[in-house]
Amino acid sequence: MAVAILFGLVIGFMLIGVPIAVSLGMSSVMFLLWYSDTSLAAVAQTLMQAFVGHYTLLAIPFFILASSFMSTGGVAKRIIRFSIACVGHMRGGLAIAGVFACMIFAALSGSSPATVVAIGSIVIGAMTQAGYTKDFAAGVICNAGTLGILIPPSIVMVVYATAVDVSVGRMFLAGVIPGILAGVMLMTAIYIMARVKGMPKGEWLGWGEVWASFRDAFWGLMLIVIIMVGIYGIPGVTGAIFTPTEAAAVASVYAFIAAVFIYRDMGPLKATGTGPEAGRNQSLLRKPQALVTAWFHRDTQKTLFEAGKLTITLMFVIANALILKHVLTDEQVPQHVANAMLSAGFGPVMFLVVVNVILLIGGQFMEPSGLLVIVAPLVFPIAIELGIDPIHLGIIMVVNMEIGMITPPVGLNLFVTSGVAGMPMMRVVRAALPFLGVLFIFLILVTYVPWISTVLPNAVMGPEIVTR
Amino acid sequence: MQAAPEGSFTDRIEETLIAVILGVMTLVTFANVIARYVFNSNILWALEGTVFLFGWMVLLGASYAVKKNAHLGVDAVIEILPAPARRVLALISVVVCIAFTFLLLKGAWDYWANFANLPQTTGRWFPTGFEETFRPKGWYEVNDIPFPEWLGFVRDVFNDGDEYEKLPRFIPYAVLPLSMTLILLRFCQAAWAVWCGRQDRIVASHEVEDEIADVRRKEEA
Amino acid sequence: ACDDGEIVIKFSHVTNTDKHPKGIAASLLEQRVNDEMDGVACMEVFPNSTLYDDDKVLEAMLQGDVQLAAPSLSKFETFTKQFRIYDLPFMFKNMEAVDAFQSSDAGQKMMSSMEKRGLAGLAFWHNGLKQFSANKPLIMPEDAKGLKFRVQPSDVLVAQMEALDASPQKMAFSEVYGALQQGVVDGQENTWSNVLGQKYYEVQDGITETNHGVLDYLVVASVDWLDSLEPEVRDQFLTILDEVSVERNAAINEVDMEARQGVLDAGGVIRELTPEQREAWVTVMKPVWEEFTADVGQENIDAAQAINAGL
Ligand code: NA
Ligand code: NA
């Protein structure tokens, strides 16, 4: 009962317009003052502990930063060119290329909204010009953008791994096959719709264009290689070089170098509008001082600040969700929930249905990372008890979060798509609906076929150890 | 939202601080990877130093986000309400925020005070005074960050003149009472703005749209 | 859950409840307190770092938000540098020596020296002696040269690795297995039960039986909380704690050997050292003592060595 009031407060506060972070924090504090002896100092300690005690969460600012440099630095448009060169000639090709580009960008970026912004801001306009309806374009990108958190790296996976203490590297590997599968399912659905409705197809520009666009996108695509090789190594050549958290920081530095010194779409070497070389990027040889000035350049500062600001709003929610988690743990709620569910005789199948329902409902109201922080510790002990693989559970949760991102009222991808496409949010919701169906089928598939999630991490890293 | 001409002086300080902290966090972590992989060495304080910076950035940045109305929230319900009702809900919301930050400020002070050899407040949720006896914890050090010599004077003030090997905890933890004070201040300002009718909500409404407009501008350029 | 009127004893620790020596002892204590002190006191155990980690639990204890904890001994080095004696390499011959030192005057005095900072040491809980493991065979100390070892935060352990010309590395505990497997770091040091529990043997070339250090825990409570208890309640609680500690500590060699056998059964490689080989490790690592003698106190080192000699 008390717990029901707690969650009622959280949702009530949110709906009247209290920031999500404060809704979580205030409900927890009220609950704590009323039901327990724990001091307010413990709440402050938990807030500090959100950062100091969870080293893995550090990956979040770094992946956000890497993705900011990638979007500002013009990597997205090169990826799109490459995608169009590969699949643009098929029926519905531009839409399929959009999904493909989202998949590639997802492998560079840890977040779904970032993927929608990077790809959507270019592709939706291009699709409308090519004769697709705006609704269709928005629906495609809104959905494909959710792959940002399923294809590694992924901020949501980092949060899950932190919340239940499993390996981030293992979670990342687990996302590879489901991510590709989801992308292929979306592309297939589009292709079928395109055949049925006779949607436009692009021209085959030849292998020359595929090669040229690949070369142009090469330095951006290299980041995928750096992250994967850095975390997992190459058998027989090198061991791993860094932890997943460090990978994010390395990715940021690499993305900065690629954006400023190779693509020169930002920073001191960017083309200026005036002078003898107007419109052309400047050579580092002609302007060697850029090696120093780039680090302090206005573009660099601005990208750092934008990434910092996004980190702040996201982490403030997560930190307050950790306060709620602390209060729930302190009152031993997870044990009670676990006992209730186990004594109700839930088997693995029924349990996973319940998890899906909780997350789908929660996903309507909550930002994904915050929701995961709260739900994961509640259901994790039961999953272990029932013999469900923690990595499999994590992928199920991530896919649920994907669906939450494209369902109202809180759906980060909906917000972003409505902005990118210049459409009212409810129209985006309707536009996203057909593809939401695809994601639902995918969710069922992932839930009841654990193999999809676990085969790759088990092959590379051996079976998950459960020491609890 | 960025350091635009209309941004105030404090805006610029806060924005620069956020950018600098994130930049330093990234470089320190990167440097540790280089130290380990290339030089087979280490920066033992890198991890702890970075997480403290992380905490500083988010907690201090949270007050900036209040000022800029950037905190994530649900505006689906308030969007469909008439203006007067929206104003009432905004007032209730901001009061909730003020109450929360006030409680957190008390908690933050109580948590930090003993580390700085200062008394906690008494009272369960409302400070009713300062405790008379307490155990000072000025000696309590962090795990890895070495004590910088130029901070030598705090030895005499907080540690009875004893040496510190590592940074005392009250220094990184000071961000808690500091940031809570700032957030409380910003929420009070927001409350005043809502009362005067200058804003009708305290959550980000179409915050993302600004960013997208920004991306667009860049694409067109 | 606790009934109204019962004294709530929250015990927060970082391991599982049924396999790790500390977890087993905590569960036994919980069961006995809840059976024998029913109506007076009630213990709630929070395992697996769900409530606090080892670092924050001491802060929370001084703050009064948790009543009982059992962090590893290195965590107390901030409270009194004398505790660095437990991290000094080859300080204790075996677990009997550790046990004897802990119950000696020197050991007890060391434990109570934290009282002025608000912590009351109640009982030592054993985990066992530490072994080295790496991604290549470690036979002589030179084999560790240039390797990257993950260590817990402790200046002594850092110095110990540097004495071996190895590179000490800080890393979150949850990332260690992956980092060892993928080769981000090369080796680590831990007790048999942790090597088995964390399955480090799967991702290391082998474990070398060095017994070079000790990993034990100290059960602590805050002085203020203990003082707040009625004397008879406190006595009953401390008596139960003592009995549990004696029972579990007596079983530690058996638990350790079971864990060691478990590593073998699971296909792990264990390398034993000849007395000469072991002596080589001692020669290289023992100079670390000098650096910390002032912190630990010569008289404590002497007491420990006297115990070694007597066994
Ligand atoms: Na991703
Ligand atoms: Na949603």
C-alpha cells in the first residue's frame, strides 16, 4: 500500500508538471520521512554516491560527447550518403537507407534521440522531396532512431549494467544481433509497404559511388572499429585496450580529432565565408596553430557545453531515481515484491510478461534511464531466482525502453521527431504506429528466444557468471 | 541557450564551467588509457578525480538547468489546460520543487557539516538549531586523490595540524550544500516568474526543438 | 520485517548471502539474532552492495543510518594507519598467525584505537590469504615485472606492486573480470574464495599460491549506537556476534581449501612455489615494510613477528 502511494505520488507530480527528477526525489523523501528513520543526510549521500560510487555511469557523458562531436562534425551526412549509395536504388530505397543510416549512427552513438536528430534532420527532408509523405518519413526515422540504444554503445545498457552490476562489455555484445535483427525487420517492413504502395525508388549510382562515399565516411566509421577493438581486442593481435567506460572517453577524443582536423566541419580549420579561400576548408599545414587553438575554439566549447547540458538533465533524473531506489532498498521492497511474485507461482514465461507490462506502462511516463534504475533492482532478484539470464533480461528491458521512446506522453523520440519534422506530436504518434507493430513483434521474439541476446556474449566472453 | 549575445555574465560563467569540467573529465580519462596502454604506467587518482568532477558538473549544472527551464518533464497534461489552470499547476509544481530542494539542502548540510568540523542541524525535517556535541570528521580523506601542498592551510583548520596524505572529503563534498543553495535560489526565482506570469511551466517544453533548429541552421549553412 | 518496538539493526555488506565467507557469517548472525533476540532486536541484512558499498557504509554508520558493517581491513586505513599492517606483504605466516595477532593485545588495541573517531571494532571475520594470478605463469617475482595488476585502493598495495616493478591499476570491481579476460589488465590478487566466486581462474593463465597477504574483515558499529543500547541487550548481541565469529573463523581453513579445490575442479591451474621460489618473492616485496613502519608502529610489527615465530 505504502509503495502504491509512493508510485502514485511520482506519477501525480509528473503529470502536474513537476520535473521528473524532482518528482522522483520528492516522493522518495516524503516516503522516507514518513515511514523510516533514515536521515535526510542519507539522501544527500545517495545523491553524491550516484556519481562517486557508480564508475560505469561515467560512460554516459562521454558517449553523449562523442555523439555531439559526430553530429556537429558532419559525420551523419557522410553516413547517409554511404547508405543511399548502398540501398537507395531499391523500391522505398531512401527510407531503407534512412534505417540503414540510423543503424550505422547507432553504432557510433549511445542514445536514441541523438540518432533521430543526426539522421532525421537530413533524411526526413530528403524523403519528402523525393516524393514520400512526411508522415511516412517521420514514422520511419522515429522508429529506426530507437536502435540507438539497442545497437552498442548504449547509454541505457550502461545504466542497466550499473543498476544490477553486470558487465557493460557483455551487455554491449548482447545488443549486436538483436540490433541488426530489428533493423532488418524494419527494412523488410518498409520494403513490403513500398512494393504494395508503389513508393519511389532511387537510381543505382554504381559501385564507384559506393566506394567514394565509403571513403568519405571512413573516418567516422573507424570509430565503430576503435570502440569494438578497444573493448574486445582482436584475437591473436592485441588484447583489449580499455574498459567500456574508457572507450567512451577515447571515442570523444577521436570524434573531436576527426571533426576538427580531418573533416574540418567545425573548429579553426573550417571554411570561412570570406577571404581568398572562401568556402574551402583550410589546411593544417597552412595554419599549424590550429593544433593548439582547436582545444579552446568556440565550436569545441559549444559542443562540450551542449553535451554537458544534456548530461546534466539526464543524470539529474538518474541521480534522483537512485534516491528512490535507495529508499525502496532501505524498506526492503525488492524482497517483498520478489516474495510476492514467487509465492504467486510465477514461472519464467509469466514473469517476463509481467516485466514487459510493467515496463511498457512505466515507459509511457518515464524517461528510460530513470525507469530502468528503479525497475531493474525490483525484478532482477526474481529473474535470477527463476534462472533467467541477466543479459537476456537486460536486452528485454532495452527493447521495452525503445518502445517507451515512441509512445506518448513521454517519448523522447516523439519529441525529437516532431521537432525535426516540424509536425505536431500526435501526428508523429500516428505516423510511428505501423512500425511500432514491428517493434512489438520484435519484443516478443527477443523475450522468448534468449538465444538472440546471449549467443554472441557467451561465444566471446563465456557464459555469464551469477555469483549472487 | 548557448553563449549567445543575450546571455548574461553568469550564464557565460556557468556555461564555461560546464564545458571545462566535461573537457577535463574526458582528457583525464583519456590520459589514463594512454598512460596504461602506451607507457605501462597509471594515473591512480584519475578514476576518483573524474567521478568527483562528474558530480560537480551535474549538481552545479542542475541549478543552471533550472534557470534555463531545461529539466525534463511531462507537459502533455498542462498543454491541454486553459491558462489559469496551467498557472495554478505551475505554482503548485514550483512549491513542490522548493520544498524538495529545501529538504535536500538540510540533508546536504547535515551530510557535509561534520566532514568540515561543523555542527549538523537538529530536527527531523525542519532545521530547529545546531547540535551541541558532535564528532568532527575533518580528518576523513578520499581514497586516491593526493593532498595538494598548496592547500596546506586547511591542515591547521580542519585536522589539528596533522598531515593529510589524501584530499580531505569535505572539499569534494562541499558541492552538495553549495549546489542545493543555488538550486533553491533558482527555484525561488522561477516561482516569482510564474507568479508574475512570465512563465507558465518549470519543465522543458520544446527544448529539443531549439536544438533541432540549431542543427538545421548548421545544415543550411 | 521488524516488529514495532524492536531495535532495528541494519547490516549492509557487499557479497552474496550463501557462498562467500562473509555472506555466510552475516546470514548466520542474522538468523541467530532474529531467533534469540525476538521481540527485542531484529536484524535486516542488505547484501550485494544494494544499500551501501564498503566505502560509503562507514560514512552512513557514523551518520547513524546503518548499524553494522564488515568492510575489508584496508578500508580502515583512513581511520588509523596502523591497519596498514594487514596489507603489508608476508607479515603473517598463515591464518593462525593472523588470528593470534588479532586477538593479541596489540591487535585489540589497534581495533579500539578507532573509537575516538566513532567506530567500535567488534569482531574480525576471516576471508583468507591472498594469491596472485596473471595471464602468464608467475613463478619468480621477475615474472610479474611490467604486468598491470588491479589493486584495491590502498597505498600499501600500490607500493607492493611497484616493488615487483608491476603497474598497479585502479578499476571498478564489476569491471575486473572483463578487464582480465580482454587483457585491459594482466593480473590481480585475491583470496581463494574470491578467485572461485568471481571465476577469475577462467580468465587467467593460473593462480600462484603465494599466500602473500591477508584479506580479512572487521565487523564494526558506531560507538554512539552501541552506547545507546541497554547493557543487557548489548551484551546479548555481542555474545551472539562473538559466537558466530568464533564458529565461522574456525571453519576458514576448511572453506579456503574447499574454494581452492573448487578452482581445481573447475579446471583452474594452481601453481605451488618451492620454498626457494617463495623466498625470492619475500626478498623483493618485504622492503615495502620500511616505507610504512612509521604508520604501523614497530611494536606492532614486532608483535606480529613474535607470533609467527611462536607458531
Ligand atoms: Na548505440
Ligand atoms: Na513513452
